[in-house]
Amino acid sequence: MTDAPVRVGVVRPNRPPRPVAEAEARVIRTELTRRLGVVSCDLRVDGAPVGPWSSRATAAWPADIDLEIDAAILWNDELPPLTALFGRTVDATAADVRARMLEHLGLGGRPLDDAVLDDAIPWRPTDLWLLARRDGVAAGASRELAAFADDGRSSAPLDAAFDAIAASVRAGLPPDRSDAEVSRLRARVAELEAACAELADDADRREAEAVGLIDELEAEKAILVERELRVAIDRDLGAGSDVRAR
């Protein structure tokens, strides 16, 4: 028996923009974990690395993975983009804080187009998910970007695809990766998830503090603007008095 989790290899057939790559990685890990309990994903992409995806050129497969997922199962014209399931990976509290941050920064306000995928601003997948649902997506945008606004309406075919993948993984597990082994490893995953949740809570607190500081700065700015206006008005009134006195 081994303590290592089931290691699944995934190769994406072409290199997507970074926010899409990050979103797809989160979806794949979330959906496989939901079905298999414990997995380790080796994510590869044709071409240069992007986000959590390494270059396929450096993969030493099949020596370092248990099973490789057929890319055609997840990326084909008959399936919606994986970004349609991104909402399942989002923590509601963290998303609310991020939405307030985007509003404070004045970002968005118009339907998203593919320009955001190449923008100099380091968009997070959660940003695109929030803005796509709030502002919509422009006509002609890429399928991956448009799917951020899907809100799970296209989940059924993707769920069927992940169900098929999970079944093939179970069928192809070597003897030391039996259901008993997977169950035993779930306890370890729970420990790791608890540690990740603690880190996420800390990040949320820090982001909430940042939003609070922004609120304070905006209040101070409003006070300063009002003070400057009053000084200008007093100056104008004083100048008028001097004229009348002469």
C-alpha cells in the first residue's frame, strides 16, 4: 500500500489565456475530488506553461501518473467550456469581499470582451466570474469567457463527462489504490482541506481589512475635498469683501 493519492494526468490540447487556465484547473480538481475523494492532478498543456499548467514537453509520462484523462472528453465542440462550472469552486464570502474590491477600484461596468484575457491587469478567475455575471459578456466573446456567466445552466453534460472520467479512473486503479485505500486517504485530504480553509480564512480577513482601509481612505478623501471647497469659497468671499471696502 502507498500513501500517495491517485495521480491523474490531464493534457489540454492548446494553450488558453492565463485566467481561463487557472479557472479550468480549479474546476478539474474540484470535480474529480467530489467524485473520487482524493486525487493529485498533473496538469499539462501543449506549448509554454501557463498558470498551474506545466508544459507537456517536460512530462515523464506514463512513469509518474496512474492514469491519463483523454482530453477529448473535456475539450470538444459538443461540451460547454469548463468555465461554466467555475461557480462551484467559489467561496461565497470571499467572492463578496472581492466584488466590493472590484467596485471600489471602479473595474468593470461594461460587458466583458476577450480584451480582458490579455489585459495588463492580473485578473483572477473569480474577477471574471463576478464581472461576467454582473455586467454580462459582449457578443463575439470566446466560449470560455462567455461560460463564466453560465451559472450552472450547462452543467449536465459536463457532469456526465466527469462522471465518465471518475468511472474510468476507478476501473483503471492499480490494486494498491482500491476503494479501501481511497477511503483511508480521505482522512488525510480532510486534514489538508482544513489547513487550506484556515489559510483561505486568513486571506479573506486580510482582503476584508484592505476593503476597510479603502472605505476609510475614501471617507478621508471626501472630507478633504469638502474642506478644499470651503477654503475656496471663503477665499472668494474674502476677495469680494476687499473689493467692496475699496
